[in-house]
Amino acid sequence: MERRPQTDAGDGRVATPALLAALIFLVALNLRPAIAAVGPVLTGIGEDLGWSESVLGVLGAMPLWAFAAVSPLVRFVTARLGADRTILAALLVLAVGDAARSFGGPAGVWLGTVAVGAGIAAGNVLVPVIAKRDYAGHVSMATGVYSACITTGSAVAGLTAAPLAAMLGGWRPALAVWAVPPLVVAALWSIRVMRGTASASSDGTHESADGPVPVDSSAEPMDVGANAVGPVAVGSDTAETIVAPIPAVDAVPLCRRPMTWYVTLFMGLQSAAFYTMSNWLPSVVTAVGFSGAAAGVHLFVFQSLGILSGLMIPALMWVHGNQICAAVTASVPMVVAGLGWMLAPGLSLLWSVIGGMGQGAALVVALTLISLRGRTADETVALSGMAQSIGYLLASVGPLAFGTLAELSGGWTAPLVLFTALAAAQCVVAVLAGRDTGRHR
């Protein structure tokens, strides 16, 4: 991706050199592996520590709780440190969390998982902000690249977790491996931070989330709350969508609009499906006779196909002038996959293909709905923060309930019934959230 070098953006900001700007994509590569690598070794963690499926379900839900809790706080840290320094801190927290989870004993698993979730939450918020800032002339391309990087990192971690555990002697070193990439990227990112500090010192500016700003400026720093990037809806997994210009502004608060809750429910349900299967699919697959390595391949297929479907679903986004077709098309495959894993688990690879196509498309639809349902930039930011914070809380029910039902029932049928029911509910919500925004506020 070409980024035209500039020395001044015309408003006092100093452009970031192309190579340093491209580091944001390496940051994006680190935003899922620490979570995705857990699923293939989840059974090993339980056996080693004597934890039941319900406890492992809590472990799977904890990163989502961290997302919901930490994302709204990132804006305050960024206002004090600046976006680049906050990213550096997030990478270091992520690396420390990876190490603590692997070598800190049972307590370290919990504390490390919280740290991992906190570090990733900061990256979820700031990676799209910085990419939009540094690639202002190529926002669509930059959005596609960092979205692909996030998905790629997740898929690679899921594929390699079980082989690494077998090769290195257990789940602890297999998870600890993922402390190395954020450390490497942090070392490279520190060059960018030091350059920004030197530039700020030389021209009397300080860095905000939107670039160097004169110290005596009365302007507020850019809002980088849960997903505050103006007309682009962003988050833990993200795709760029443009806010449709709607002249009329509704005086009814967001929280009192039915459409707000439909979008929030859709966001939460599609996230629940993705994170439930990311955590539990390898356990379901190995229970019917597949090897750990094969289970990793199934998870890789499930996660990686999201890149393809995410690129395809925008073609359906305005069928009949609304998003019902796109939302339902993205939701139905997860129902099919849930029924398949429940009734014909031997064909798990096929269900991973179908479910993977659904989850990738559903994410893009969810983020598109957030952008389209916000009538102004500020309203879009508020809706995005609400939909993703509450949505991740709802999503955490998925892996938690899946593990609890597996323990109570002694098998995987009951949790798969719940999973399929939630996917069916997503189809219903898809119709409500996809209706024309002008008439269904």
C-alpha cells in the first residue's frame, strides 16, 4: 500500500513515514492470537489444572469482559499518553499477560487472561484510529488490510496451537510463544514513539490521538472512546463503513430507540457465535475422534474464511434499500453449522466452512449497521460504544454457557442446541436490525 510522504498535513500535523505507518498492521496481527490459541489447548488446560468445563467457560469469557470494561477507558489513557504511546503500553501489557498466563500458576492464568484482554481492547480501539489518521487518503485500503491482519493472526494461532503444544511439551509454552510477537512489534513501535516525541519537542506540539497538536491549542483531543473515529465504525474486529447522510436528527436518546437495541443484540449474538466456537470447536471436534492437529485445521478454516465472506457481503448491503438480505444471509450459515455439528459431527470440516463464511460476513454487517444507524458522527460514535460494550457482555454468555452445559450434561449436544438457538435468534434480530433506517428508528 502506497502512502504518499508528506512533511506537513497542512494543519500542523507531521505525517508519519511510510515504513513506520505500516507498523500498525503488525500491531493488528497481534490482536487475536493470544485468544485464538487457547481453544485448541483448552482441554489440556482443564486436565492440567483440574478445571471443569464451566470453569473453562469462564476463562473463555474473560477476554470479552475485559473488552467491554476496558474499551471505554482507553480514551482517557490516550488523552494523557497519546495514541502511539498507548499502543506501545498495550503491546507490553499483552506480552506480560501472555507470559503470566503460561508461567504464573493457576492465579497467573486468570490475571494473565485479564491483562491479555486489556491489551487487546486498547488495540481494538486505537488501531483503526491510527490507520485512518496515517492513511487518510487510502482509508478503504487500510481498513481492508488491518481487518485481514486481525483475521489472519487469529487463524494462524488456531492452526498452530495444538502442534506447538505437542512440539514444546504442553499448553504453557504453546501459549507463551505468543508473548514474543508483541514484544518484537513493541520494539519497532518504540522507534515510532521516539520519532513522535522528537517531532513534538522540536515544533512545540504534543501528540494526541489525532496526531501532534500545538500545546496551546484550545481544541479538544480526538475522541478515541470505544470506537470513536468519526464516520467509521470500528472495534475488536473491524471493517470500514460510511455513515449514510441523514439530515434529520432524532431527539430521542439512543438508549430509548428500539433500533439501538436491535443493532446491539446483533453485535452481541454474532460475537457470541464467533468466540464460542473459537474456544470450544476444537474440544467438540476431538470428542468425536479427530486429532488435535485436525481440530486446529477446522478452527483455522472457521476463522480464516471470514476474510473472504467479509469482502463479499457488501454486495448485498443495499438489496431492496435495506440491510435485511445481508444480515439474514450472514446469519443463516451459523444455524446450519450448529445443526451440522450437532447432528453430523463427522462432517465438521464442512460445517467449519459454512460457519466460517457466516461469522466473517456477520461481523461486517454488524459494523455496517452501527455506521448506518448513526445519523451524525457523534451519534455513530455513541452507538458504536454502546453496541460493542454491551454486545461483548452479551457475547461472553456464549463460551460461558457452552462450557457449563457441557459439564452439566456430560456431552456436547446440549451446548450445541443452545448455540444453534442463539444463531436462530440472530436470524430474527437480523430482520429487525436490517430494516430501513429512515422508517424504523
